[in-house]
Amino acid sequence: MGKLDGRHALVTGGGTGIGRAIAVALMAEGARVTVTGRRAAALAGVEGALAVTMDVTDEASVLAGVAKARARHGPVQICVANAGIAEGASLAKTDAQLWRRIMATNLDGAFHTIRACVPGMEDWGRVIAVASIAGLKGLKGASAYTASKHGMIGLIRGLAADNLGRGVTFNALCPGYVDTDIVTENTARIMARTGMSQADAQGVMVGQNPHRKLIDPEEVAGAALWLCSDAARSVNGQAIQISGGEY
């Protein structure tokens, strides 16, 4: 028997990268998992999970998606707010449209998802926001992204304070650069902007992790599993670094 047998977990952005790794790890421990995202094809690749097409920037879409998940698997007891985008730009190049797109996905999306899931958590629940090391420090050339991730951690800490003693915990995971499609996409952007080689462009990000290598998605998934365990029942309102060293 798995440690999470019978628990219903919902993972946004669950078709790829960190979200997929967390979904797979939760299923391995017996959880009934719903993965959500905007691309049905990516979700379909997560074998064993209920796939629900959902846009976290749209509150109505989130409410409908969570309702569909609840109808299949019952109340959500583990909510992983993972869906996000990572785009960097200087202040001069950060127009209102870019700012709103980043906030709508990263911060508003986490809010919509958590707000829809928490009412089903009675005497036990786990809420995990996948933030970033950028939620704990300033990330050069990405002030909007940095602000969105700081906001996610603030949301988690506020909700933890609101729900003390209920058996429901709220925590954030703050990885450094992880070996996902986001790194691949950002590598291409750096190459286009600077003319760097692929190796040098990726090295810009790898060099930001203190141990000078990319984080594996499974490392983040392992931290999420621990937060869902009984051993972490008193861990609440925390922003946990997974970055290869201290910042």
C-alpha cells in the first residue's frame, strides 16, 4: 500500500516538467491524481492520471476543472499549484501586457486553483505552490517573474496563518533552474538575443545554481512527497529551497 492511498491530488501544469514528475510520484504512492493544463495532448501522456483541460488564468475554467476532478475522485486533498510561465525582460521592455500575462498565470493562477480546492479539505490537506528561487531573491532581468513568485510565497504564508490548527498545511517549493522545457525555451531566447552558442546560453542558467548543474524534476517531486507525508505535518508556511546551495 502507498502512503497516499485514497488521497485525491490535483496538479496544475501536470503534463510536463516539474508538474508531471510530481504527478507520477504521487501516483506511485497510491494517490488518485488529476493533472490539468491547457494542452490536452501533453496531459494525455501522463498514464494513470485523470486529464482535465483547464486554464488557470480563467477563474471559470478553474472552477469547472476542479468540479470535474471532484466528480471523478472526490474532494481534492492535495493541491499542487504548479502551472507557470518564465519570461525575462528588462523594466523598459516589460510592458503592461507582459506584466499581466506573467501575473495572471503565476500568481492569479495559484490563487484561483487553491481557492477552488481548499473547501474540500476538512481535517487533512496539503497545499503546495511551486514557486522558484526567484521568490526569495531578485532575479536579474526578470523583475515581473520575480514579483510573481514573491507573491506566491506571500499567498502561501498568509493562508498558512489563516488555517493554523486545521490539519491543512500550505508550503512553497523554490527550485533553482530545473532541467525542463522552460530551460530549453530560455536557452533559445538567450541565443537569439545574444548570439551565444547553445552551451554558453544554457550555462548562463546552470551557473545560477550554486552547485553548477541543473536540478532534476524528480528532486522537486521528492520534496513534494515529503510535504505530503506525516513526517511533515508540522511544516507550514515555509518556502523550501531546492537549489543546490545557499543563496
